[in-house]
Amino acid sequence: MVWLAIDTASDKASYALKVGDKLYTREKEGVTSHAKTILTLIEELLV
């Protein structure tokens, strides 16, 4: 099973991808526009 979690509730953007038993995460602090950073961070998780 694959899970994608996205937290954009504050100035820290957090993203996690779980594939089977493996967990991949990315965080970025000081984010003022989550819409501009969300795709870049998710793309980093998938590469």
C-alpha cells in the first residue's frame, strides 16, 4: 500500500510517502506559499 501525507498548517511544510515498509519524508521551514513548494517536495520524494 502507498500513503502520501501532506501537512501545510504552519510555516513548515511536511510531506511523507510510505511505500510498504519504507518511509520517505521531506520538510521545509519558512514556507510562505505552500502551493509553490508542494509539487517540488513531492517530486523529490518520488525520485
